[in-house]
Amino acid sequence: MASPTLTGRDWPIDEAAGRDVRATIPDAFRLESGGRLDAAAVVGRLHGPETGPLVVVAGGISSGRFAARWWSWAVRAGGPVDLDRARVLAFDLLPGRDEAGVTITTTDQARLLALLLDALDEPAVDAFVGASYGGCVGLAFAAAFPERIGQLVAISAAHRSHPAATAWRGVQRRLLAFARDCGREAEGVALARELAMITYRTPEEFALRFAPTPPRAAGEPYPVCDYLIDRGAAYAEATSAARWIALSDSLDRHAVAPGAVRCPLTVVGFTSDRLVPIEDSRELAARAPNLTRLIEAPSIFGHDAFLKERELVGRALHDALSPLYALPQSTLAREIAA
């Protein structure tokens, strides 16, 4: 096995310590589309003790290997994903910001994770916690590598993309491509992010937070628009049009047969989620052969509930993962090695 590359510890003072790990992408690696990635390696980050159960954490398309940053309330010492008792691995989704766009699937992302596990000499993970796009990757990983996963927690994610979600994302992709082709890519990313935020949250939240106060003249922003403009501006430099198009399209290509997810499965869905309708979460749960639990709840935060509903999501994670914390090392890896 190739040895992982460890980098310097340059995390922010308020972020949990971790170390970067890296796996070379072989020249022969091809995406399901037949395409190739520009990236030479898949990069992850390990947190937690040197030994203990291994938990993979993956989030939305804006997430990455710094899980203790983008999900800091969940991935922390003493938290629902307890860095005192579990080794936590998160990884950067590909393509990267400065790489060419590709047609990539959630199964491709799962295969890239498998490369990283091979580099770490880890035959399997005890648990995969995936939210949003990360939950789709988790489902794809469980279907593609059933022998390499102990259990899966899928939050705000289902086995397929809903046509309404594809419709919203399709408009975003066309907006991104149009702005890029016009030489105004950053503005296009900002506008696409504004549109995305409308689909992540709920009308009820907007009604509570923003007064319908008209501006002085037509074309000027309303209060809710000021919020969206700010969110878009903050995101404009965070990604490229090509990367967003690739990962957005990947969501809409996502399709996993629920019957192929044979590991113990916890499904968490929200009745206000317009991107992953609760009916799809229920269908996944009903057709999965080894369902542990279906948790559904209302939330004013819609699809973003996995980030905001700390009590409910935290309890679901605690219930799923706490049995692992008593283990001195990865039970699944130990069984495979034997």
C-alpha cells in the first residue's frame, strides 16, 4: 500500500487538530463517463486519536476535508461525532476549484475514497456519515463497496435526484455557463449561489426573518435580496463555474438501488426539504434491506436542516455512533484482517 503524506499542522486555533493524508490517483483511473480528472491525488484529513473506530464524514458540494470546520458543532471532542473516541476521515470532493470540469458520478467519488482508504491501509470504515451530496456519496460507496462499510447514516440525501431539484439545479448550471462564457464568471457564481440559497431554505424562514419592505425604486433590492446578495458575494471566490457545474450535474446523475445498500442504514429526512422531498427518504428507508431507523421531522431550515438542527441531528448521530466508541479499534477492519 502507498503511504499517506502528512502535512504541517496549520489549522486555525479554534479548529480541532488534524493531519492531511493523500492518495495518488493512478494514470489508469477513469471516471464512469470515460473522462479523466486533472487532479493527481485525492486529499483527506484525519482527526481524532491514533486508534479507534474509523468514521468517514462527507457533506454538501461546498464541504471538503475540513469537517471540523464546516460541521464544527458535530465533529468535535465530546460531540456527536466524537473526536476523543473516533478517528474521523473527511476528504475533498473532485474536481477542485482550479481544475477542468468533468462528468463525474457519486460512484466515482466513492471510488476516490476507496483509493484514499487503500493509501491509509484501511480495509473498511466502521461508519459513513453523509449529509446532502455526502449522503449520496455514502449510498454509492455502500452499494459499490459493501464489504468496506459497517453502517451508513444518510442525512438529507436519498437514492435518486428528484426532478424538481434537477429543474432548479439546471437553471443554476445554465446561469453559470452563460456568465462564464460572457467573461463574468464570479458574478455568475454569486447569482447561482443566491438562487441555490432559495432552494436550501424555506418560505417560512424567509417570512420570519425579512420584512416585505419595498425599496425606493424598481430594481433595487428588497431586504431578503440583501441577504441573498451577501451570501452570493461571500461564495463568489469559493468555487469555479466548471466545478459547480460538475458537482451539480453529479447530484442529478445520482442513482443507487436501495436494495444494493445492504449495510445497517439510518435515514434522516426533513418534511420541509424541497431538494430531497421526504417521500424520497421514506422510499429509500422502505426499500433498504437493513434499515436501522428512519427519522423524519419538520424544520424551518429545509435542506440546510442538517447544518442547523443540532439537537435532532446530534441525537441521531449519537445513537448511531455511540456503540462504536467502546471499541478499541475498528471492528470491521479487524474482522476483515482475520
